[in-house]
Amino acid sequence: MSAPTNDPFTKRALKIYDDAKNQIGYVAHRFRQKIVRDGGLAAAKHWLRPSKATSGFQRLLDHDRLDLSVEAVALQPPWNTLFTSAELDTARERLTRFGYFSRPTTPPTESSQLSPDELPDKFQFPEGAKSQITVSAYERNSEARKKCIEHYSSSCYVCGFDFAKVYGELGSGFIHVHHLTPFAVLGEPRLTDPVADLRPVCPNCHAMLHRRYPPIPIAELKRIVGNSITNSQLPGRRRA
């Protein structure tokens, strides 16, 4: 039995589905099914329990579109009056963890970073210090990296490249790990969720992600790579 879909918040929740589908091509079937079955408010309250973020939230992270999340909508008036303080705290904490409130408000700019570990030029240091600082001082948690690779594998999340298939034993397990939210945006170290925060990427894709600041959304680079592969396979297209 389906819940009524004409109450205001259910309509707003269904708009999240439509916006994600139309703007970034993400068709969240189970998201819509739960809203239609339980009603928008009951579904949102279920998703705002203090647990790990949903897979749908992680997909929005790939697109850098957390503005399309239930969490972001729940914090907006007048909808925020429908939720408990604990539910709003959960929404705010999730969005804060991924730099939603601290993202630059200016359009992305081209970055001169040659390595993803370098800090962008716009970050300032005391006079004379920059020559001594070449990489981010934030620690990369090796255990988080290990769990990320265990979940996603050591193939590139963007282009699918597998070092082991090309380099054999020498390349087995080799991969970079990309942080979806730059440490510099967050401004301080924090606990890393290996599945939500990290994606395994090859060095080439990792460098391309950091060609802009903030980094290019990982879903956008996947689309660029996919279009490039498709075009190279068109009839009559000569290989270099």
C-alpha cells in the first residue's frame, strides 16, 4: 500500500529524485520507491538516523551535489520544522564532514598542481615557509586506504585501469586513493570513512581530478573518460 504523495514534503522529496535524475543522470529507484511507499517525511526520518550515509548519498558525493541530498533539504526552512533536533544534527554533521558548508562559493578555477599531494597556490604560508612545504601535512590514514581498496578493489574508480593486469605481480594492489573532500577545504583533520570519503584512482585520473580547485567531481571525470573512449571507437576514427 502506497502512502499519499500529495503532502508538501513528499512532493519536495520526489523533487529530489527528479532533480537528481534530470541534472546529474542519477536514477535513484529505491529512493523513490521508499518515498512512495512510506511517505516523504517517514522516509527522510529513516535516512536521518545516526548511522552511516546511504549509497545514494555517496553517489551524490561523486557528483559533488550534496545540495540534492535529503540532509540538505531537511535543514532548509520550512522543512526543518518537521524534524527533531537529533535528526537535524545528523543531517548537519554528515554535510559538515564532507565540506558542504565550507566549499568555495566562487566558480572552480584551473589549478597548477602537478601532484594531488601539493597544496593549491592560493593557500598562504608565512614568508619563507612555502619553499619548505611541498605536500599537504595532513596525515593519510593507511588503514582507511586499505579498507577503501578492500571495498572498491584496486582498479581505478574512474577509468577502470588495473595495474596488475598490465604489470603483473609488480602492479598488484597499486593504486592511488582520492579524498572526495580536500583536507584543505575542511581546515582540520578528521576521521575518514573509507567507503564514503575515498575512491581508488590511477595516478593519471588522480592528477586530472586536481586540475581544478576544488577538484573535479569524480562523476564528471568518469563522463569525460567515457566520452573519450566512445569517440575513439567510432567507425573511421584512426588510432594514434
